[in-house]
Amino acid sequence: MAPTKKTKKSTDNINNKLQLVMKSGKYTLGYKTVLKTLRNSKGKLIILANNCPPLRKSEIEYYAMLGKISVHHFHGNNVDLGTACGKYYRVCCLSIIDPGDSDIINTTPAQ
Amino acid sequence: MVKFLKPGKAVILLQGRFAGRKAVIVRVFEEGTRDRPYGHCLVAGLAKYPKKVIRKDSAKKTAKKSRVKCFLKLVNFTHLMPTRYTLDVDLKEVASGPDALATRDKKVAACKTAKERLEERFKTGKNRWFFTKLRF
């Protein structure tokens, strides 16, 4: 376990919440669509993998700063984030448009 | 959750002939039009930045150095990089109608008014970031 992880419990929480969003909410995966949702302010939360290229990371963070949208840095790389979303491909960034039944928006404001 | 691609926002063009140039959003077509079925906006930007004016320049030289060359362009949102800066220049006549860029002479006339507005804004010394060239 990397020392930067807070506790095992809270990382599991993110994964569980993500699972719920995938099931019941609206989301988009991938850099291009994330920028789209940032531009038209539909995105409510952006999640970035930890091996996201730094230029892309700063760009998404800048857009989110302009649109006052929170960004969450996932404790895992794009492979882990893809698995957390229940997909069989890598996901570097994803945008949650409508959380559905999940409360991920309210409980993850950490930048 | 705040829309930031609004008229008055300073942006940097990323693609095309004017890549790397700073521009200000004049008019936003959020849902696109029939010819351009994607989100785009009309921007007015600086094709040629004003040169650096120093104190010992004569009045004639200052006038010559403060000239800008302006461009008007309809740009897709994906080809813009928004910035945190805004430029509240009154460019309402430029964005007169949806056909402000329809014919060549309308475009030239609109460009001339945009050029005047941008030049007088430069001469006041405000928005200095906008009128400096982006080095890359």
C-alpha cells in the first residue's frame, strides 16, 4: 500500500461509490468527453488517475478551476480506475454528470 | 458548474493559422448552427500584437508601435484554451447579427471596429496580459 493512501476504508468507499454511479448515474469516460462536460458545465465531479500525464492533469484542473467543478485524484493508475468503473479498459479521467443514487459528490470534495 | 465560455473571456487559440494568439470571445453559439452543428464562438483576436512601447519613443513612434492587427473568426470550443482573464471590451457592433461574417466587406468592416476598440484599450494600459505575445 502506498503511504499516500489515507486509510484502506476510504479508498474502498470511493470504489463503492463509483460502482453505484456506474450502475445508476450518468458519467463519461475519457479525456475528450471530460473536457466537453467541463466546457458546458455538465460535469459535477472529475476523477483523474494518478498516472495521468502532468500536462493533461493541469489542463483538466485549470478547466475545473474556471468552472468551479471539483476534481478527485484517484489513488490508483488508469488500469485501476478502469477496473473500479467495471470496465475492461484503462480509464485515465472520467466525469460524473449525474450521480444517481450515489452520494459521491457530497462526500468527496477533496482536491 | 459555472459556465465560463462567455463573451468577454480571454482565450488562446490552439489550432489554425492563429494558433498561439490571444483572443476574446465576442459571441457564443452554444448549440451550434445549421452550418456548424457543434459548439463554437465568434472570437476577435490579435493577428499582430502591438510592439513594446518605451518611454523615450516619440509620439509618432508610439502611435506606430501601438497598432494592432485584428482577426475575427468562428472557432470550435475544442480549439480554444480558456484562461482566467477577461477583457470587457464593448464589441457589440462586431457581433451585430448572425451574419456578421457573411460577406467579405461586412467582415472587413467588423474587423476595423474591433481593431479600433482593441487599440484604444491597449493605449489605456489595462489588460496588459492580453496584449503581450504568448511565448512558446
